[in-house]
Amino acid sequence: MNAPAPRWPAVFAVTVGIFAIVTTEILPIGLLTPIAAGFGVSAGTAGWTMTVPGFVAAVAAPVVTVAAGRVDRRLVLGGLLGLLAAAAFLTAAAPAFGVLLAGRFLVGVVIGGFWSLGAGLAPRLVGTAAAARATSVIFAAVPLGSVLGVPLGTLVGQLAGWRTAFLLLGVLSLATAIALVVLTPPLPPSEATRLSVLSGLLRRRGVRSGLLVTFLVVLAHFGTYTYVTPLLRDLVRPEVLSGYLLAYGVAGIAGTFLAGRHGKGFALAAAVIAPAVFALPHTGPIGALVTLVAWGVAYGAVPVYSQAWFARAAPDTPEAATVLFTASFQATLSAGALAGGFVADAVSVPAVMTCGGVAALLAAVVIQGAGRPAPDRAFR
């Protein structure tokens, strides 16, 4: 049965919530230098502000969902956004680097819990007929965080200090928490997600293949994209670098909506990422732009396809399926960034791109070998 139209405002509230979460998570990329200078730590040490949330989120995804039990998901999501606001305020006021990391720990808890409970809500909010469109709207918050959130936060940090950027994110998170509770209908869980349910899902072939595919694609992306800026500095003029990254982000938004409109193409997305990262170190200014746009479109579709894979593999336990999606995605995000860093330090940044291309190619082979599973049918 289709949900009534007034529930679309709830979809947008969830979208803004994820936008705030994504921006809060990756904003340190644009503010790493002033954060390091402010606390007198090295850039590598300051990089823990990016690593901590991802690993915490991987653990928090099942823990928060199980702890939530049968509590109304609307209240849980609102509470998590309130916690995100508290984490941002703590970060803005942090007197020491250890306190800052404590704030980032809380961000990881929010990421794991909110994604697990909120990413798969589209069918309940708008009905199955409009679920594909609503899912695309929700997942568009991910590239929007990169395209709008991080550049704006970085600009605020440059003009008024990095603490002000996090202070404003706290205000946005708090306002969104209130809006979500007001606009979203009661969402009691159909059943409480238990650890036994999660462990049972791991015995399903479709779930295991989804974990492998997600690991390979996300490893390929974050192992390479984390280090794309230093690579581009050798290919394009510094003054146009932000424009190249903006083009990538816009392409990512397009890819997200294309995935919602066309269920087929997960293997194709991985297959496009592979030559893109292989070729990028060997291109010129124009080639780099074309390559980044292709990469952006392909990766923009990945979260939608991946979440749909888990949902189709476990249609009887959609919330538990989203927990596994979130945990695997966040753990691999941090692992990819760390692995890319090791390769970059030991060999070179171009070598990172080669390794990422191999991982993406393997992902395409695995997806194709799985016999065009769930994602190809999830949006029909």
C-alpha cells in the first residue's frame, strides 16, 4: 500500500539529516591544516578525525539498532540527530585534541545508528511504488555533503575559524532533529532487530556476496579518492582544482538519481570506476576532468545499488539488512583510506590508483558472477 503524499516531507527531513551527518563526518578533510595547527599536532595525527568515526560507525550500526529494540524509529532518529548536534558543539568547544576525538567518536555512533535505521525507510514513508525515487533523494545527501557541505564548511572555517563551522553544523543538526520528529509519522519497528537475526543473515549467500561486493567497491573508491587531491595537483593548475572536485560531486549526484531510475548497472558502475582510477594518473587537464566525471557518475550509484542488494537479499528483515550495509560500508571506508595511505607512503599515489583499479575490476567480476542479483531487480 502506498503511503500518503504528506510523508514526503519526512523523506526530505531524513535527507537533510544525512546531509548533516555526511558533512560533519568529512568536513575535517577541508579543515585538517587549521585543526592540526590549533592543537599543535601533525597532519597525520589530525587525520584521526577522519578515521575514528568510520570504525566507530561500523560497530555502532548493530549495537545501536539492537539497543533501540521496539522504540519508535522516529524518536530514535531524532535523538541521534540531537547527539550529532552535541558532538558538533563539543568539537567546536574542544580545549584539547583528546576532547575533539571524543566528539568524533560520538559522530561515529550517530553515523552507524542513523544510517542503519534511516537509509531503508523509503518504502515505509512513501510506499513501494515511489520507493526508488525516495531512496535516490535520501542517498543524494551523500554527494551533496561533498559538493555543498564541505566547501561551505571550509569557507566558513577560513573566514571565521574551524570551530565556527562545527558550531553551525550543530545548529543545523538540532533544527533537523526537531523537524524530523514533527514531520515523520510514528514508525514502530515491525520487529526488534536482534544479534541472532544479524548472525542469521550472514548465512545467506546473497548477503555474503553483498558484503564482498561492498568491500571491494568501497575499498577501491575511498582508497583512491582520499588521495585524489595531491594527484590532481600534478595534473591541473591549483586555481582550477576546486572546479574539478565540484564537477566530480555534481556527477555523483547524477549517478545517484540514475541508479534510482535504472535498477540495472551495479557491475557497470564498478567496471567504470576501474579504468577511471587506472587512467587518472596518466591524463592531462581535459582527460582528468572527463575521467573524474565518469568516476563520479559511477560511484554516485554505488551506495544505492549496495543498499538495494542487501535489502533484496533479506526482504523479510529490511532493518537488519540495512545494519549490515552500514557496518560494511563504514568499516571499509576507513580501511580504504588507511590502506591507500600505506601504499602512498610506501610506493606512490599513482600506485594507489592502480591498486584501486584492481579492486574495482574484481568487484565488477564478482557482481557479474553473482548472476545479476538483487540490485538489478530491486527498483523494478
